[in-house]
Amino acid sequence: MTSSAVTAKEGRDPKDRILRAANDLFYREGVHAVGIDRILKEANAAKASLYAHFRSKDDLVAAYLETRGTSWKEHVEAQMAKHGGSARERLLLLFDLMEAWACDSEFRGCPFINAAGELSEPSHPAHAVAKRHRAWMQNLIHDLVRETGVTNFDNIARSVTILYDGSASVALVDSNKKAAATARWAVESLLDSQT
């Protein structure tokens, strides 16, 4: 989920350059700390280009989260397809992927949690993007937990989701790169107690 710096030499269209710059800056510094002028300067784009593709900064924030969510979903799905295994192994892989991400030098926590902390207005378009991403992750965890065959899988799935989200937060706030490994252990113990 890392992104590289955007330069005019890359030759991408203005919309792509703007979105790449926003992706990098919003994730690294926060959506409120980064203004439109800074994004445009980084993207080497004109304000007219921004408003030709995004109605407002709020829409750009939503597009940034959509990009982040799509990237993470594709990464998770590719890794699950690559590693295969049982539902339990694929569920635990989520925590391995979280740990690997937390160890990346560009890790700044979950972009959805970060944005939710900054965007208090429920009607902000980024909230709808975050809800769709959350629904995908919750459904993935729920389906994997159910497939393991544990009893009381609804409660277990909710608990696993909390452990997953918590590991991202602890990795950032406490600079604990092993938070996901600890959460993984707790998920294993939880699954073992239900079989």
C-alpha cells in the first residue's frame, strides 16, 4: 500500500497525477493538513484540472480512500490465491499481511481509521467509501470464520474483526510492528477454544 512520489516526468494525465499526489500526501500527513494547492504543486497540475475531475477536495478524499481500498483488496485477494490453504490459514494470513504492512517504512496506519478520525461530518463522501471497504473486510472475515466450522461464528467473526482493526491502530499509535502477530495469536486461541 505504499506509493511513490509523483513527478511531471512520469507523463501521466492530470487526473492520475492529482490522485497519486493526494494518495501520497493524504496518507502521509492527513486529509486536513494537506491543502489543494500543495497537491496541485506536487502533481504539477492546474486547479482547472482538479475541478474537471473532482468536484471538491471532499470528492478527492473519497477517491483517495477508494484507491487505497481497491489496492488493499487486490493485495489481500492475490495473497490468498497465492497461498491458498484452509479457511483458518487464510484468516490468519490477514494478520500476517497486516504485520508485513506495519513493518513497511511508509506505514501510517489504516487510511480509513485515520480519515474517520479527521472527518466528523457523516455526510462526507469519504464515509460511504469507508463503509463499503469495511463491509468487504467484515464479510471476508465472517465468511472465513464460518468456513472454519467454529460454533458461534457470528460473535467470533466480530471479535476477529476487532482484533484486526485494533492491530492496525496499535501498530501506529504504539509503534508496535508486532501488534498483528499478537492479534494473530489471540485469533488462533479463540478459534481453538471453539472447536
